[in-house]
Amino acid sequence: MKFNRKGELGFPEAIMAAMIVTLVLTMYMGLFALNAADDGGGTDVHINHRIFGDLTLENGEISGDIEMRLVTEMERHGFKGISFMCEVPGELGFADKNLVVGSMNGNLNSERFIFLLGSADGRTVPAVIEVVVCV
């Protein structure tokens, strides 16, 4: 940076200094946010959503045999247990489906998502599925 005889910076040098300060502060805040977001908690557990593809809505209940698929997922990933809950929100008259496979004693990780279920009358109805995994 060049100072003139009065000790003042020129306009381009002042703009460059402001840009450098802005970039350094942006990098600092980015690294701070990245470190703050990494809490070092448990590992992320993801269940393959395709195993729920056989669920359907029939006669006022959620039907489909997924117990063996849950056991397979549990054995494949080395989980102690898996808890499965599926509900159709609203007043549509469908009973909830709950399954627990294995033991649920230990660290628990959960995932909740919306899954589209086909019904016997041809409709597609959204359902909320919650899977809790014991590792």
C-alpha cells in the first residue's frame, strides 16, 4: 500500500484493504460455524427406505410384512434393535403399525420421514414413518 505525502491511502488501496478484512472474517465465521455444527455426537444411522415399499393400506390398517426385512437390516448393520412406527395422519381411520425387533437398550438414533403408501382403492396416501435404531 502506498501512502501519499499526507499519510493517506488512495481509494483502490482502501477498497482492497476492506476486501481483505471481509474475506478473512468470512473465512473465520465459516470455520467457526463448521466446528460448531460438528457436535461429535453419535454416528448417523440411515435405514434403506426401499424396505418399506411393500406397505399398503387395506381394510383400515397398514399391512405388509416387513419384520423380516427389519431383521435383515439389523443384522447387516450390526444394530442391537430396530423400532418401527408407521401412522397415517388425519382422520382417515387407519390404525398405526408398530414393530420392535431386537433389544432397545443402548444408544438410540432415530429418523422420521414421509412415505407414500398405496391403498387398495387406488389412492396414494402419505404416511409418517419413524425408525429408531439401537446401536
